[in-house]
Amino acid sequence: MTESPITARAFFERVRAGQLTALKCGSCGELAIPPRQLCPACHTQAWQPLDLRGEGTIASFTIIRVAPRAHAGDAPYALAVVKLREGVSILGRLVDIPLDKVGVGLPVRFRPLVIGNQATVGFGPSSAA
Amino acid sequence: MRRVAVIGVGVTKFGLHDRTSAELFAEAAQDALTDAAIPATAIQALYYGNVVGGETEHQLHTGPQAASVLGIPSVPTTRFETACASSHAAFRHAVMEIAAGVSEVVLVGGAERVLNVSTAESTEYFAYASDAVWEQPLGLTFPGVFALIARAHMEKYGTTEAQMAAVAVKNHRHGALNPKAQFQKQITIDQVLRSAYVADPLKLFDCCPFSDGGAALVLASEEVARRHRKPVWVLGSAAASDWMLLGDKRDLSRVPATERAAAAAYRQSGLGPRDVDVVELHDCFTIAEIVATEGLGLFEPGAGGRAAEAGRTSLGGEIPVNPSGGLKAKGHPIGATGAAQIAEIVTQIRGEAGPRQVDGAKTGLTHTLGGNTATVLVSLFGRD
């Protein structure tokens, strides 16, 4: 009954449709990437879905050159932890950004990325860039 | 709570083996029993670390498997899996079993076999310790996790690739003194810096190898340990966890689980970082050693890279780190690593480490990190 309002499956269905979604605690205002049963700040369960704007900056990044088997054909590719404007951070794969232009602080924008038929979090150039 | 001592240690050579992980464990365990001068019948429980047995050996239920191969099939066994920290977690629970008065003698061990599968396969299996829904589908690897940490550390503190290379050079220099090490060959800063990028900014020589190997420890209550020639006392042992997802970690340049586990272990022992004579810590990547030396309080946050470059963590330096060669040169059979680190510290405190002996080492610390920094164990050891 007390299921998180956004399951992992629901999160990635929204990703596929072009929307990043967070949870906002109705009790203390904490933001979290779902799924999360209890608020890690106040330990109540009063989550509400929050649509994120999908804009953020690169907090850290790497260029994967030796990839797991399922991704070997994509290498080299860049992964980044992106700090979103609302304050939460998430790992994503960078797309349409030349590898030599990637840097900490670079503004990026969320876009859905399907890898092997699975919806994943991608980030491309910011519209402002 | 009762005092607990390590009275026997055993470690196989690390590297390529054509034996199962249970066989590797059994070799190390027999050596540990011989070292402890105690019969196998004295063992009341086995606490065992193994991580990817299900993937590389199609073997689950590795606790009783290991006990059967050793020849003590009737003792209760428990297999621990906290990624690369598994046998250190097993050790902590064995300490608690003896401290609580449940058992007098407990065998701790771990083993791993991965060199029977391809690098591509083992890279994939190790990535299973990151999140299967949020991170693995993006093609995250373990070098990738620590590359993100390295980039954040470089950005925040100005840590350089040459400082990271100094960690690799130092650990290979130590490993050349360890006959059990996978790599017993010195390397140069230039070789590290010219090696190929695996996950920028980490290069091949910033990474520990894939390894097969086993390690074992005999733990005993004070009453039993007093009859042993050189008991090494467990002064503290603590575990801490942190968020699984990289995006949830507030500051990628730090490992909060290291800081929390270290604080708890120091509190239990009444010691601080200045009291430690020798350290075995989790250098799965060169940046991991730098961040760990900071998290353990050996150096201020951001000072770890410069300390490594200045030789402060070398044998003969002010606080020798990884005299065994560390994961980088000794090797990293992930299920065995925590127990092997403890075996090295026990050997150092006994004064039996030969050419890699830290002069006058009385107090030692081990630090083992699991996977994506979500698990850390820290233990402290000393002699009478």
C-alpha cells in the first residue's frame, strides 16, 4: 500500500517519454531520485512526484575506453554525474558532445537515450551552449 | 566483551591459478592452522568471503563448499558478500562471535577466481556491484566509478595524474619485496603516465589487476590466544555504508563510509591516526589510496596526492602504506583481499615481514572498500 509513488519502472517509462522525475518530501522538502520508500532526511513517507527541468552542469565525468561486453561497440563514451538545477544529481551518458569538449561545470540538458532497447538517462548540449 | 586475537594467518600467492577458489582458500587455511599451531578440530565456525563465484565458477553456497574442501564439513559456515570488502566483513562478524562468548576459535577466509574468464566478462561481473537499474545500463565500469572520484578530486584539490602515478610506483616497489605478490616488478612514473587510458583520467597502471587467490585467518578468544606464541590483538573493527548511486553521493572527492568506519574503529581502540605505525588500505585504483589516506585521517582532505608524491607513505616514510604491495601489485582476488590485508598487518606486527618489514611496527590498520564506495571496513591491531 505504501509504495513509493514513482517506481523504477515508472521512472524509466517517463524517461523514455522525455521527462526526468524526482520525489519531493511533502513533510520536509527533501528532493530524491526515485525509488525511495522513506525520506532520508526526516524518515516520513510523504513523497510527491516532481517534474525536473532536465538542466544541470557536469559535477564529474569520465571517458570509458574499456567497456563491459554489452557496450563494447559504443566505446569510447563519456559518463557524467550531472548536478541538476533543482539540486539532485544523477549519472548519465553524454551524447552529441565531443569528448575533448567535456569538462566539469559544462551545462548540459537531459534527453532520453535508448541503449539496447532500454531507456536510460542521457545528457546533450545545453540549449544555452 | 571479550578480547579477540589473530593467532594464525595464511595467504596463497596471488595471480593466475588453475584451481577452484575453494581449493585456494583451503591452501591458505591449512597454512593459517599450521601458523596457529592449532588442530582443525578446534575450529567452531567458518566466516567466508566470496563475490563472483556464481558468475565465474557457477558456484553458490561457497561457505560449505570451502569447509568441505578444507575437510571440516560440519562447522557452521556463512558466506559474506560486500563486494571487495567481503572477507573483512566476515572478519568483523567472527570477531563479534568470539567477543560475545559464542565461540573460542573461528576461521575467517576468502577466495576468488576470475582469471578463468575473459577480462570483458570479469569487467561486467564486477560492475554488478553498481546499481543494475540506474548505472549498469549506462555502461559504467569500476575504473569508471573511481575515474569519476579522481576527476572530482583533481578539480577540487588540484591532484595530478603524476601524484596518482606515484602511488602505483610506490606499491610496485613494495610488491617487489613480497614473494606472494602478483607483480614483483618495479615500474616508473613515466610507464604509468604513458599507459593507455582505461577510464580517463585513470590509465592501465592506475588499476589493480584481476587476480585469483585465497587468504585465511585463525581468530581466538584471549584464553586460547594466551597459549599462542605471538597473538596480535584486535583493538577495533567497524563497518560503515553509504549511498549506492553515484548521483546520491554528496561529494565525489570523499568517501564518507571510510570516515565513519575509521571514526568508529579509532573510538573502539582509543587510538588515533597518529598512533598507527603501518597501514594496509584499499588501493583498487591509485586515486582510491589517496582518498583513503585522507579519510583515515593520515592526511588532511586534499593532501593525499602530495603526500604520496613526497614519499611520506613509502617504506621508510613517516606512515608506510601498503608494504605488501597493496591491491595494485600484490593483486586483488576480491573475496580474499580483506583477510589478506589483515594477514599482512599481523605479519608486520609480529616483526616477520622480512625485507618489507616496517621497523618497530606495534600498531596497524586495515581498510577495505566495497565496490562503489558503499561499503567500508576498518580494523585496528596491536600487540601486548
